[in-house]
Amino acid sequence: MAPPVQSQRSPSPSQPSGKGEVSDLKLQLRQLAGSRAPGVDDSKRDLFKKVISYMTIGIDVSSVFGEMVMCSAASDIVLKKMCYLYVGNYAKVNPDLALLTINFLQRDCKDEDPMIRGLALRSLCSLRVANLVEYLVGPLGSGLKDRSSYVRTVAVMGVLKLYHISASTCIDADFPAILKNMMFNDSETQVVANCLSALQEIWSSEASTSEEASREREGLLSKTNVYYLLNRIKEFSEWAQCLVLELVAKYVPSEGSEIFDIMNLLEDRLQHANGAVVLATIKVFLQLTLSMTDVHQQVYERIKAPLLTLVSSGSPEQSYAVLSHLHLLVMRAPFIFSSDYKHFYCQYNEPSYVKKLKLEMLTAVANESNTYEIVTELCEYAANVDIPIARESIRAVGKIALQQYDVNAIVDRLLQFLEMEKDYVTAEALVLVKDLLRKYPQWSQDCIAVVGNISSKNVQEPKAKAALIWMLGEYSKDMHDAPYILESLIENWEEEHSAEVRLHLLTAVMKCFFKRPPETQKALGAALAAGLADFHQDVHDRALFYYRLLQYNVSVAEHVVDPPKQAVSVFADTQSSEIKDRIFDEFNSLSVVYQKPSYMFTDKEHRGPLEFSDEVGNISIGIESAGTVVPVQRVEANDKDLLLSTSEKEESRGPSNNGSVYSAPSYDASAVSAAASQTLLELAISNPTVSGHAPQPSLEIDDLLGLGLPVEPAPAPSPPPLKLNSKAALDPSTFQQKWRQLPISLSQEHSISPEGVAGLTAPQALLRHMQGHSIHCIASGGQSPNFKFFFFAQKAEESSTFLVECIINTSSAKAQMKIKADDQSLSEAFSALFQSALSKFGLL
């Protein structure tokens, strides 16, 4: 019997079959280097292709560097291109090899063929080796004067590359002045555009240190320069036109007639086939007319047609980019686009991201004249096979209902959604009905009649279940089965994983108890007992709060938990007007696509990496600091031990209490019997008031619920006051090491005074204030409304150190603090000092 044939995989032509493959290539290149035989260029091409393919897949072919350079000494431009690609790749990682290329690149910069001259100059400037800067100045100077426009175009960008390698060399060679002269005198528009781009970047970088550069940058926006570029704009390429239009958008005309002259000159750019040119032109129109309200509105009318045309043509990605800008304009002036709502109807073959944006725009343009048509269209999408779009369409119907006065037809549509046998449709509709009842309580009878037929067992999504529970509590008087539905939910308390649902359940059963006490008494006792046994801190605290309210006074508890409510007139917007204005100012940029200002995705302070504070440039400074100075350092984004991530690492290593960083008292739910729950409610009901004062806590109830306290606890001896070292010093590396090693001693939240919030417009003021209390900042970062600080302090006359992570939200006026300490017994005392210092910020 013949042995089985073994399958053999033939090696890929782009993969070396062994270690000797590169050596063979080197030998073959060396043989061809000096050969002038016919067809030798074709053989070189084949070998060069192999070398490039190996380099592309990550194989080290730097050993053939010399042979590649020798073989490129030919007039074949294809060989030149491949050699330049090879040289540029290895010059960055091996500067020594780059020295071998200088002679042949300089020689090629003087070649008769302008294409080779340009390629050689580009490759020479792309080496980016600081030691070779002196070899760039001569070829760049010649390239800027070259008779070929291609070489001049490459040379202009080469000047910019030189500036980034060595700014001083570029400035000393007077290249910026040469570029400025070329920008206004060169006949080739691409050269002019490259000069404009290079000068903007160079002068913007130099402006912070040079007054002359600052003046030159401002000079680019002079009337003469702007009009010169605008008069030649039709000669420019599409990219260059966008560059010029971006410059014009920053120009401030001296008189109103200039505005109309510029808009008339650019009128035809609105019909350009390229979407980038159209958007850049629109930005110019919008920026120029910001101070002219009537004209600005007319601009909206004028740009509407070009934008709608762009949306309906081109790829989905381009449509989405244009649609994002149209979305921004719709949000600012919905009434202008209200008659064009049909353009925002979703097409069956559109991607979901385009459909979602169109749904938001349909919501914005809805008014009394088109609401019926829009809602009818949105209801069709509710049966869409794309579930996320179906959800968004239902939310859109709800949003329209919340912003309209005549909602009869819309409410009927929403109630029809509740009767559909689709879980996700029912879930979204429940959330919207809850919001609808908050604004239009007069619809409660119609809504409750339908909601009462929904089984809580069929609602699984947390937000939807929370909405259903809210309605059960709020309208328990009208819903006959409300106490019994709530009781069945409480019986399954331990199976409910969402803290949001458990919180709503506690509040709903309290409301139901005030309206129907006999039927809800048992359920409330069970709910409070289960809440006190809950390991989620918020749930536990709310249950304890409700228990103490009932113990104090049932009437007061009812007034606190279920007071008379007024209809909600306006729901909070997710974005502030300031954020929207910032996005509008950055029109025709990624900010519009991301729907957030650029600093939110470009600034390292906002993205996470932390910059050490300038105010604490010397970490050892105190009020009277002296001694060793530790320079400020910067934490980069790729550092493994990043300060901003240490707290996350601590939390991920610590026990997970249902998302809470606190540890609730451990109550045994099984130990709390139904009798305890019954006794709790009976005592609370039978003792509603005691002369307007709180009754003495019932020790019997406290013992049953595991909350017993001694009647007269012995006063704890007051610890000696904690004193801090005003000259404390700690280097960043030690701080990071301690932060990783020490456990969290305390995690607290503290309110900031309005004066303190106002003072945070300049966060450095907080650092100086805390230093005055011997608490030093080692790192800070963030952007309004979120700021993050890391502080440290040391106990006087001891080496005990305290570390603090403090996150301040100016919108909520809250500060979240995590404290770590060498001596954890002092954490409470230090926390009191820290909060005292923080509370005084802005008051002095």
C-alpha cells in the first residue's frame, strides 16, 4: 500500500522561504548594481518589488540598504520611487543608514528630469533626521527657485518639514519670507496654496514666542491678501479652495458692503460638485453674517438647497457628513426647514447611522402644520426590522408629543404601541408614557387604562420596568391591582439586578401606602426590610431614609415622598447652549460630526492624560517653601501607571457592590421576618405624631431590623486635632506608587458653594487656596464642567502621607473624593480638614 501523499503548501512569493532569502536578494542586487546589460532594469524592478514586499510585511531587509542605493543609480523613475520608499522607511529607525543616502539624493535633486528632482527632494526632507538638517538647506533653496512648478510645490512642503525638524534652521535660512513672496508672485496656484498652508502652520507655532510672527499671522487676514486669494479662487484645486475659504471665514470685514461683495464672489461655489468646497463656502456665509440677523436668516434659506442636494447624492459616508452639518443648522433654525421635512424621511437602503440622524431632524422640524404627517411616517418605522431604528422612531414620536400642544392623535399612537406584541416596542412606549403623564397629567385615565393591562412579567428592560413601577405608585388610587403587583415585585426583590428598579420600587410602594394603607402595609414592610438588607448603597440609604421618615411622622413622610406635583413644562436638554455655540463656531470640522466641541476629543486634559499643574511647578512649595525642587512632569497617554487610571484599577480590584464603591452594612435579609415588617408598619401607623416632635426610636424595631443602637452611647474621647506639614514634599513617581499600593480609606461626596463654583473658572485659584491649608496639588486636569485634581498632604512631625483624588462637577456643584492614607485611622480627621478647606474656597 502506497504511503499517503502529504499536502505541501508552496511558499508565498512575498514570503521568504528561509533565512537565506534576504542574503540571496543582497547577492543578486550586488550583481546587478554595475551591470548595463539589456533588460537589467526589469530584473532590478523584480528584486526591488520583493524587497518592498518583505519590508511591508515587517521583515527586516535593512541589510540590503547599500545595494538598493547602488542599484538606484539609473534613470528609471520606477526604480527611483521604490528606492526612495525604502530609504524613507529605514532612515527613521536607523539614522546611520540615512547618511549613506545623502550623496545620491543630493545628486538626484539636480537631475534633468523635474519628476526625479521633486521625488528626491521630497525623500530628502522626509528623512527627518536632526543630524542631517544642514544638508537640506541648499537643496530646498534651489527647489524653491526651480523652473518646474512640481519641484517648487514639493520644496514648499519641504520647508514645513524642515521647520518641524529644526525650527531655528528654518527661520535662520529666511524660508518664511521666501514663502510669503512666492505666495503673492508665483503663477502656479498649487504652489500658492502650499505656501499659505505652510505659513499658517509656521507662524501659528511661532506666534507664542515671536511678536513678528504674530504680526505676520494677522497679516494673512488683511483685506489685500484675502481679496487676492478670492480673485484667484477658481484657479485653485478643491483642496486649495477649502484652504482659502477657511482663511476667509476668519476675516472680519471693515464695512457691510464687503460682506455682500465676498458673498457675491463666492455665490457659484455653492453649486460646486465637491461637498467640502460647499461646506467651506457655507461656513464663510454664516460667519460673515452672524451680526446681521435678517441677512443671516436669508443665508439659511440660500444654503438649504445645496445641502439637501448633497445629502441625496454621493456615498452614505459623505451624506452622513453633510447631514451632520444640516442637523446642526436644523437645530438652530428648525422653522426654516419645517417645510422640507420630507427630505428627512428614511430610505430603506440607508445605513442605520444616517437614519438615526434623520429621525432627530424630523423631531426638530415638527410643528403644528406637519406633525400629523411626520408622526404617521415615524409610526411606520416602529415595525422596522432594524430594532435600534424602531426604538429611535418611538422615542421620536414621544419627543414630538412633549413639544406639541395638541397631542390627542400622538397619545393614541403611543397607546397603540403598548398593545403591540413586541417587547422592545412596549418597553420604549412605557418610558414615553411616563414622561407624557408628567407633562400632561390630564391624560392619566386613558393611559392608565392601557397600562393596567400590561403584565409586569413581560417587561424586562430596567428603564421600562422602572417607568411601569412609577405609574403603579403615582396612580395607585386608579389602578385597582397596583398594591398586589407591587407586592409580587417585592417578593422577587433578590432577582431584580437593576438598582434603578429597586429604587423606584421603594418609592412606588411608599406612595401606594399613603393612598391605600391597608392593602400596602405588608408590602411596604417587606420592601423596607429588603431595602435595608440591600448591598447597593443608594438602595440601602433610601430604605433607611423612608423608615426613619415613617418613624418620625407619617404625615411628614407623605409630604416628602408624595407631595402635590405640578406638570413638567420643559425637559432638560442634553447639551447646553454654550456647547452648541462652540460646535457652530467649528462648522465644517469633525466637531459637527461628533456633535461635541473639538477640545472634548483633542485636548489631553479632557481625554484623560493628566498635565501637572503649572501652579505647583515645584512640588515642594509650601507657604514658605524652600529646599529641593522637583520639576513638573507630564503623564503621557500610553503610560501604564497613569494617574487617571489608578482609581479605576483600584475599583476593579476591589469588591463589586453592584456598581457602588461603598460598603453597605451587611444585613441578613432572611433574618428579617415578616413579623418584623408588620410590627414596623403598625408602630409607624399607630404613632403618626408626637406633639410635632420625633418619637424616640423604637429599640424593638431597630433590633428586629439589625439597626439597634445603645440608648446612651458612651461619648468617644475626642482625638487630638490633626496638624499638617506646610512644607510637605512628594515626587510624582512616589505618589503613583503609593496610589497603586494603598487601599481607599474613604470615599465621600461634598457640596461646593456657589462662590466656589464661580472660582473654578480659574482652577489654579483652587490649588493656591488648598496650598494655604497645607494641602498640595500634584496633578490636575479636565475641562468645564468636570475637573480632576490629585492632592497630597503630610502629617506634621511624622511621615504619614494622605493622598486625595478629587473630581469636581461645576454643573452639580459636587465634589467626589477618594482618600488614601498611610495611617487609615487618621483618614476621618484628614477628611474633615480637607472638606473644611474646600468649603471655604471662594468665600475668602
